[in-house]
Amino acid sequence: MVRIDKKATRLYVLDTNVLIHDPAALYQFDEHEVVIPMTVLEELDKHKNGIREIARTARQVSRTLSELTTNVSLEQIRDGIPITRITGPQGRLRLLCYADLEPLDPQNAQNNQTDSPDNRILAETCRLRRERPDASVILVTKDINLRVKAAALGVPVEDYLNDRVFDDSDAMIDGARIYPDAGHDGSGLWDGLQVEVRVERRDQHILYQLAGDIPPEWHLGMLVSDSDNGASFEAIVREVGPLHASLELLTNYRHGANVWGVHAHDSRQNFTLNLLMDDDIDLVTIAGSAGTGKTFMTLAAAFQQTLDTKRFERIVFTRAPISMSEDIGFLPGTEEEKMSPWMGAFHDNMDNLLRDEDGSSSWDNGATRQLLGSRVQIRAPGFMRGRTLNDTFLIIDEAQNFTPKQLKSLVTRAGRNTKIVCLGNVGQIDTPYLTANTCGMAAVVQRFRDWPHGGHVTLKSVERSRLALAGEELL
């Protein structure tokens, strides 16, 4: 193996099978440069037709490359196209095109074997190494035979081992900033920020008015806390500018206060319940892994504000009818009966919400179902166009499976006194043509980031079971 200088610039040349294996591979090389040879683009073009999974993945990669190269000048393409990531360092994308590429074996140039895609990628990598002696050029491929060829030629080569599924923090903002030294009154936070603080009470709310250098990563509707677990200082950013910010203390739903009997376990859950119960927040987006309590807390807040406080007249629950694997065919019945198989998350959470201390649930009771069913409508998203939803708590489940255009159609249904909650996890996208960066959930979070009546949070703690937690961490 050729020794690689860790301090030198690294150029990772990606083989076609790496992009087919992981369409998000472009985003996995941190601050280093990713190189896509023209041979790889040609192979992707050959694979893109058809309905097989490899064709869908090839089209997905092509769309990602198209988005990265849109509105980019020729000079930027030559210098490297910035690969934007929500968190972590930014990398660069280079497209490698050699019109006069020499074969590895000039004496055998007419041999079909020499003109194979693998050999052309290897030849492109070898020429790039000669042109960039200042950098470490590394070929990344899943092809064992190509790795053997590269090793024989002395070309640094690696297998692609980063099989981590894209998570919500990779595709969108986190929605929270944790400052461990803030203290119960935020004093440690103020010391770190070097700002002047004025505390005032307004309409039963405690506000911290900050004047000074405000962190540039702060945005409207963001959680500021001193800890993820057991936080003593939790506030939401109500106003923010380069030299001014206003923080409002959150209600503590851990012990005394609750939402339809539901208590928060950590700062992010407490922030979620505050967003769901806030009359000034019209759009809430909640991301998080499976089992973090997204649907559970949202339903609790919906019933609290529909049945108890009477703020809303009805709850509308919808989700994209996209199956996880092969479709089982057409379903019989009315609209609600057709949607019933997709509403397993709704029924499971209702069963848990209505469970008493003895472990029995009243959700199986016909009278309970009839009472709650009169306030809950289960609707297919395909039949929502043209509707105006007034006095409604609209829950859009599995929002990562919607396109941005589809979510726009649902969000624009909002009428007078309507709150919309989008729930999703970009690691569980089932729609073949969507990625973590192009799905509707990521688009809504990004576009509404600085809107004063919106809020976003990414939940971290898996509450379902220790097995679910282990599966989320290990798989």
C-alpha cells in the first residue's frame, strides 16, 4: 500500500458502485474533495433506465449531481463545486474529464479489455495523480478486482465502508443549541456570549433581552438550553439579529404541568411540547428517529387543544400511502377504510395515550372510539387539494415521503386558526425518487427556518425500547 500523508489535500475518486451503493456518498468525505470521473457519469447514464432498484438509485444520484451543478459557473466547476452540509466541514466536488486519456497499456490500446470502464477509471485516477503531486489521490471502490488492479499499480485504494444511513441532522437544522455551562439563570451562557442582559416579564412570560454579539447560528424558534437531560435553563429564541436577541423561558412539562397526561423526559421533548402548545406557532416540524415520541406527543397536544381547551374543532391526520416494500394491491372500502392500514402509528399511539395505571386501554371501548372519532378525520393526501381547513389541528405524518410540491399543497390548505405539524425522519424515506436533501420535510424546515411563527426540533432520545435504541445506533 502507498502511504498517505494525512496533512496533504485528499482527493477521493469515486467508482460507480460506490454511488449506487450509497447515493449520499458525496456528503460523507467531510472537508476533502470528491472526484467523479466522466466514465462514472457514463455508467450512471446506462443504468438509469428501468424500474429496478439500481435504475432508481442511478436516477437519484444524477438528480443530486444536477442540483450541485445548477447555477454554477465554469470557473467554479474547475475550482471545485462546494458540497453544502448542514453540519460539519464543507467539501468540494470535481468532475474529471480527459478527452485524450491514454490507456494503461498503450501497446494494447485496441484490446477490448483495456477499454473496460474499470480500466478507464483506473487510468483517469493514475493521470490525476500525476497532475496533482501535491495531493493524496485515493480511489474508492466496492469492486474487489479493481482494488487488486489499483494495488498492483501502486494506486492508493480503499473500500467504501461508510454505510451509515443519512440522519436528520445531516439534512436539516437541529433546532437546538446546548450550552452545558449556562446555569439555571443562563448566567454561564451570557458570560460566554459577552452580552448585556435585561430580564422582563410580559403577559406572564419571562423574557431575556440580550444586547451584544449574538451567535450567528441562532435563528427564530430555536431552543437554547444548558443540557439535553435535566436542563434547568430552557428558552426559545423569539427575536434575533446580529446585535440583539430575545429569549423566552419555556414551560416545564417534566413534572408539574403536562399535556393530556404526557410529561417530557428531556430538553428536546419539553421544547417539542412547548412548540405544540404555543398559540403563536402555526407550523411545527418534528424530526427524529423511530421511537422518539413524535406522533405520541403530537396527538397528546392535539387532543388537549381540541377536547380540553377547545382551541380547535377537529384533528385531521394524513400521511403518504407509500409502502415500505412491495405493494399488496388495491384496498376495499371508503376513503377512511382504505387509509386504515396506513394508520397503524395513529392507533398504536392512541392505545398508549388512553392506557391507565392498571395497563388497560379504553381505546378498545366502542364509546371512546366514537367520541374521539367524531373529532378526528383520517384523510388521504391525494384528496386534500382545494380544501380550506379552518379551526383544525393538521398532522402530516411521515412527511419525508412527500415531495416539496406535495407538502406545499398540504401546507397551503391552512385556513383560519389552523396549526400544522409535520413529522418525519429522513432515514426512513420509502419514496424511490426522494433523498434526504430533496424530500419535502427538508425543504419545509429550510424554507421556514427564519419565519417567526414556525418552529423545528430534532428529537434524539429513543423511548420505544432498548432494542429500538440499539437498532438505531447499530444499524
